[in-house]
Amino acid sequence: MSEVLLVEDLYVKYYTRRGIISAVSGVTFDVIKGEMLAVVGESGSGKSTLGYAIMRLLPRSGAVERGRIVLDGEDILRLSEEELRRIRGGKVSMVFQDPFTTLDPLRRVLDQFREFLAEHGIDAERGRIIAEEMLEAVGVPKNLANAYPHQLSGGQKQRVAIAMAIALNPLLVIADEPTTALDVVIQRQVMDLLDDVKKRGTSIMFITHDIALAIERADRVMIMYGGEVMELAEKSMLAKRALHPYTVGLLSSMPRIGSEKLPSSIPGYPPDLRSPPKGCIFHPRCPYATERCRTVKPILSEVEKNHFVKCHLVKAL
Amino acid sequence: MTLNIYTVIGLAVILVIVLMALLADFIAPYSPVEASGMELESPNPLHIMGTDNLGRDVFSRVVYGARTVVVVVLIAVILSGVIGTVLGLVSGYISGILDKILSFVMDSIYAFPSLILAIALSVALGPNIFNAAVAIAITYIPTYFRMVRGQVLSIKNESFVEMARALGLPITRIMARYILPQLTQTLVVVFSMNSADAVLTEAALSFFGLTVQPPTPDWGFDLYKGRGFILSGAWWMLIFPGGMITLLALGFALLSEGVSQSYVVKEGE
Amino acid sequence: MGLARYIAFRALLIIPTILLLYTLVFIVLRVLPGNPVLAALGTKNIPEEQLKALMRELGLDKPLYQQYFEYLINFLRGDMGYSMIIRGRPIANDIADKFPATLELAIWAMVMSFALGVGFGYVAGKSRGTALKHIARLYGSITYIIFIPALGLFLQLLFGRWLGVLPTGGRLSPGIYINSITGLYTIDSLLQGDFNAFADAIKHIILPSLTLGLVLSGPFARLTLSNMERVLGSKIVVAYRARGVREEVIARHVFKHALIPIVTYLGLQFALLLGGAVLTETTFNWPGLGTYLVDKIMYRDYTAIQAVVILFAFLVGVISLMTDVAYALIDPRVRY
């Protein structure tokens, strides 16, 4: 079992005019070769920031304050711009939420694809062959290779994005809500495609707000809240026995076929990350919060094999 | 409204020039139309901006010349602002065929080079100071019309306007009470930017001899005359009138820049 | 729709605009001054018979609506009527003479303003700090309000009189002659391999085109800057970076995005260019349509003034058509 990515004690802050936002605080996790790790959280949970931090593509207001991001044995935070550029799209690539805004509308699909390959040192002739092969592999009709992005459907655009993301056999693909902008049928097809990608041996970090989809598709699931990891476990373990009150809340808020109970949402609002609550970050919304939760920050601990939880109330089993 | 540095400088420049026009009788040391020295004297203690080819004091002509431009710009901007705003309000609010026709006419005029239209108009109306103002006013009506109409279209369906309509208030009341106040910010910006344009157009008409008749002092026309004395090296006949035109236009441009910046900041944070 | 049909369609839409402008000019110059012949002659003491003969010669004795249509049809056939002042001189000949000079000035000024404005805006947009961006914005507002004759005459004073390195006016030095092929001296001289004449033509056009170009470059600088900022902050750029595309290459693509709104602006800029050209030509004794127009204004030669102004109306219409087509070619999202 070898790890492709190791993130250790990562802190990311945004410096905005409205204040300093602690978007990611003390996050530690790894991604193993050939697995799909789902990162689940509401908007503002820091899940996307995590993805952008790994790509070193944080907006200018954002900065990694502390921690290590080790990809394939190399600390990404120590790389030069040029080294980073080679890694992006090479060892690690990204698929974005909205394929409508990420492909350049002014340039033909094939041109963008070949340029990307050329930037990674692949000569024109081989670039053309690889691009055409990859587009075919993800199911983009051949006659659309020379089309402009606006002539493609949303699903086709996302297929193109995925084709580019995997063309150079990366170790890791970060997929940031890759299906959110698509309708349900297309969603399923794109997720199947990501499954195929995984079978090629590429690890996938699947960022989503949809815990049901995460449990259905991923190997392991990591729950984030307020920029921190709340729970991390294999999906079967999480589905059977979620331990963190937040995870439990998320699970009960998803509609289930055959269940008598109506889905219930978690009361309260996500924390203001300019001044996060003391103690456990979830305590203001936690139905079981005690005095200790309000004052002492819990640590992420392994309560059973490969099942990590950050909660005072969950004892080691 | 917070006072921006550009706003302050712009207002100061405009104020100084307007005061100069008002108080010309007290400021100018000589008559602007009679010789007070030798021909083409370079700047010296008696004639701080030198004299022109007829021995007239350039400084006095610059001071009195402010009157022409201030009067023309004032009339032109008020005329075009009022007419353009009213037409824009009506057209945007009422919609329908009238709106389509008006918009088409205004867009066409807007696309046409405003300076050439102003030239054609003042030639047709006959060259004098009032007609020049009217000519400039007509060319700038579309600027106000387009802006006001666009704003009205976006405002008129907002709830507070619909409420007023539901209450049965007359259209004129709705416009005056509910719509016009929403437009003031944009109008102020357009008004000051447009004034800068009007200064330049006035100067251009003067340059072509389409405003005042000699010997009345006027920056644009004086600049045109100075053009004949470049090779004599009479730079003072060019720099001073030319500089004043640019300075006044700059004043309005800075005012517009400053005002729009203050609004953006206020809306942003 | 194919491109040809798209062009035809846009051209149809331009026609009403041109007709409206024609009507406007016709009203302004034909109807407003009362009897234009009297206005041109500047006197009412003219024998009735002579006035009638003159009116008939110029076609001014017909009913207004007839004049309106006849003038339009003749104009489209290239017949712009006759000068009121210089009897029997076809205006079309004058215009054909003067037009190349204006075209040459307009082209060079456009090149200058595009290079100065877009170049500055591009550099400022790419820069990481804010200082250059502030300067570019200020540049945008200040160049816009420069009075063309003031700048032009100052440059003449500086380079012509004080430094003595460039001529203060005209298109060519006395004694230099270029056979007219296109009418654009900088091109004709090259076509004929006469580098001496080419250098002279360039020397003459530097100051006028710089003056006009500088004044027009402000909006380009501001637009380019704000477009660059907008696109650089967009997800397209993040996606390019995520693919490991080099920053220089990304900047090139961003530039194309930034250019699209500028192309739309070119049409509007052209109206300013024509107005500016009239001032620039007068300032530099440039023998083009602008100087011609001002000359005719001095003599109240209404038929000539009308011809030039209507020609400008047509030019504005044609340019706005060309802008639309250029926009469709550069942006594949425009469906045609």
C-alpha cells in the first residue's frame, strides 16, 4: 500500500478586506495509489481550498501558512514555479466543477488539447495522436474534436476536461465537484468515467457536497467542516457506523428510499471562519455539546482501525 | 459622498476658471481687444503671457476668453442634459413604438462623429455663440438619452416603482419621486464627463471660427491664429490658449473620474 | 447561416441607420439655412433671374422631396453634385482627390493608438503590482481630453521649430513627387522603390498620426487593462494553469479574450477618429477631407459640405458593418 499524496498539518488562510479567513486548519490525510478518496463538506468547509492548495493554485489572497503537501515523495510547497508547472497536468491534474467556464471558448477543443500536451514536451504529431485517442477513450465523438467548446454539451465538455486530466497518466486527479453543474443522467456517466480512470491506477480525490454520491462511489470518505477534518473512514464503515455527530447529521439529511423518516437538516449555520468558535468547531450546532466541547479542541484520533474521528464524545472502541 | 483627491483637484480647476470668467474685468490688466504693447512680445513683466501679432495682451485675452467657453459649455450641457434625460425617462418608461423610434434615432446620432455633426449644425444655424451651444447640445442629447433610458428600463420593474404604480400615482410623480432620484449618481458622472467633451467641442468649433467673431477673445480661435506664428517661434500664442482648453477639460475629466470612483467604493464595501 | 448571409443580413440592418443619418444631414444642411445659395453668397442683392438660373443649375429649384431622393440616388452612383462656389466643379473629383490623404492619416493614427493603448493596457494588465495599473487608468482619462490642435501645435513647435527634425505640415516636401497608385504615399513610394520619398512621407505623417493616435489611445488602454484583469481572474485562466500551460502562453490567450470587446469598440472609435481627423488635418495642413470640409465651411459651400458629411455618414455605417463582421470572425460563439 503506497501513498501518492500526503498532506500534513495543513493551514490555509485568505487575507481579504473583510478579515483573515482560516479556510483550512490542521488538515492531515493521505491518498493511496489507485483509490478514490471523497472529500465531503458544505460550501465553506474548505474542501475546494484543499484541492486548490494541492495544485498550488490558490487565489492571490490565499496562502499556505503551515504544513506539508507531499506528492510522490516531493514537497510541493518547496517547488519553483517552473517545477510546479511541469507537475500540474503531469503528475497531478484537476477537473473543475463547471466545464462551461474552464475550457477556452475561443479555441478549438483539439487545439487546446494539443497545446496542453506540447507544453509538457510532447511533439506535435504524437500530441495529435494522443489527443484523438484520449477523446475517443472518454467517448467524445471524433467529429467534435475540431469543434469549439460551445458546440459541445455540458457532459461532453466535462469528458474533454477529464480526457485532458488523464492524458499524461497522472498519479492523482483532483475532481472538484465534477458533476454538480450537470444533470442526473450525465452525472452518472461522468462518475462511471471517473471509475474507469481509477481502474487505470490513477488515484482520485473526489470533492463533493453530496455524501450519498461519495458513499456510493468512493473507497474512503473524508468529512470536512469549518476547514477541519471531522471524520475519515472507509465508505462501508462510514455508511454502517458514522461516529461524528456532524456525519450522522449529514447522513440523516439525505433522503433514503424505503425510509419512513423524513430527511432532517442540521440546525444552525456554518461557522464564521474569521473568528472560528473556541473548542470544537462544530459545538455551536452539535446537539450533544458539553462544556469540554466549548473550551477544548478535540484531536483527530483513530478510534478503530482506519477510522478517524475528531470528537470528545467518541471513545476508542 | 467621500471627497476623492481627483474630485477636489477637478473642482478646484473648474472653480478657478469660472471665477476668472466672472471676474475678468478685475483680473485682466489690459483690454483684450486693443493693442497694449508691441507686436509679438515674448512674455515679460508687463505682459506675462506676451502679446499677439496685433500687440494685444495674451493674458487678458486668455482671461476674457474663459467667458466664451464657460457660457457655451454651460448652456450646451444643461440643454442636452435636460432634453436627453426627459426623452430617456419617457422613452424608457413608456416603451412601445415611440421608444423604438427614439432609440433608433438616438443610436444613429450617437454613432455619427459628434464633432462633424456639431460643425454641420452650427454652419446651418449660423455661426454665433448661442447657436454653437445649441449645436453642441443637440449632439450630446443621445449620451444622456441612452444612459437614462437604460437605467429606467432596469429600475421600472423594481418593487418600489410597481408599488407606486399600483397606488395609482401619476406617471410624472413616479418619475420625479421614484425614478429620477435613482439616476442622480450616474447623471453626475455623465454630466461631468460630458462637460469635458463639450469643452473640447466648443474649442474645436472656435478653432474653425464657428463661435465668436473677431476680435472677441476665445481660446480655440486664438489658438487657430497662433498656428500661423509657429515658425516665428511665438510659442506663447499657442501654449496659453491651448493649455487653458486642456486644463478646463482635464478639470471636468478629473471630477468625473473622482466622482465615479467614490461611487464604486461606496457600493463595493 | 453562412458568413456571406450573415454579412448581407448585417448590411441590411445598417441601411436604415445610413438613411437616417442622410435624412438628418439633409434636413440640417438643406432645410435649416433657408435658401442656401443666398447664404453662400452672403448677400440678398442678386438679380432674381440670376438666382433662379443658379438654383436650377444646382438642382435646388425642385421640390424638397425630389431633391432628397435625387441626391441620394446620384450620391450612390458617385455623383455628388457641383460646388456652389467654384462653378462647374464636380465635388466627387475633389473628394476622390482628398480621400486617400484622410485614409492614410486614419490608418496610421489607428495603428498608433492601437499600439500605444493596447500595448500599455496589456503591460499594465499583466503586471502584478497596482502602480502601473493606476498610471494606465490615469493615462486613459488624460489622453482622452487632450485638445488635438493644442497637442498638434505643441508638437510642431517642439519638433518643427525648436528641434527642427520634423516638418510642421503637409504630406510631402516641395520637390518630392510620388506617382499615385493607391493614393497612400507611404505605400506608393515603397511600391515604386523610392526610399527617399518614403522617408519623406513618413517624416510628414509621424506628428499628425501621433497626435491623433495618442488622443485615441486612452480608451484602448483602459479597455485592454480592465479586460485583461477580468479574464485573468476568470476560471479559464485557473484551468490553463492547472494544465501546466506557461504564463506567457496563457497571457497570449487572455489577450485574445481581452481583444474581443475592443473590436466592438473600434466602430465607436472610428467616429471619434473622423472627428479627430478633421481637427488634425486642419492643424497640420494635411490636404484631406477634413481640411477640405473646413475650407468649404469658410466659404459656406453647402453642396460640398453636404457631400462630405454624407460621405462620413456612409463611412460610419460601413465601418460599423465591418466591425460586426470582424467580431463574428474572432469570436466563434457568435452564431451566423
